[in-house]
Amino acid sequence: ITASSYLKTISTEKVSIHCDIREDVRGKDVLLIEDIADSGITLNYIRERILAASPNSVRICVFLNKCGRRVVDVPLDYIGFEIPNEYVVGYGLDYDNKFRNLPYISIFKKTVTEGK
């Protein structure tokens, strides 16, 4: 599943599905791997969508956990790193499709892109 709920740095709170489930997960153990757990809206939506397909179990693994922004309580089974409530880019994370290819993760400062 490929989904998003952000426009630049703002959560739209509306999840857009770009690519849906392609495998039959009925009766299977599913490991949902996500780059970042932020508000929890997108992650919860995807989890509920998978649960509706009747798997045996669903576990969630996130690379980064930003727990200070959680709006929806989502059970996280495996967490790589806890991070502060800051917008981060790099290593696959982007701002408006920019900075995704940085070989590190950095806190994003909008003033840098606006020349201030």
C-alpha cells in the first residue's frame, strides 16, 4: 500500500491511497513497515484497511516515531528511533518532493527554502 496525508508540511487529515493491497493477506501474518509515525492518521488508516482483509495478525514497524504529534493511537510493535516534534527530511523523507535523496535525516527549516 502506498498512501499519504500531507501537503508540504501540513497534515490534510485525509488519506490518499496511491497503490492499494496487491496480495491476498487473508490468514497471513502481516508486518507493516512505515518510515515515520507522526499523527497516526495514515498509519491507522492503512492498518484498518489491512485488518479488513482478514489477516492472522498485523504488526507495525516504524523507522522514526514522533510521538508528540499523535492524534490517533496506533500500536507500534517495533520502533527504530524516537524523534522530537519537528518536520524531518532526508533518507526517503521529503518536503514537497524535495530533499528525499539526502543521505542523512535532518530537521527541516522552511526559512531555508524561502531564503530567509
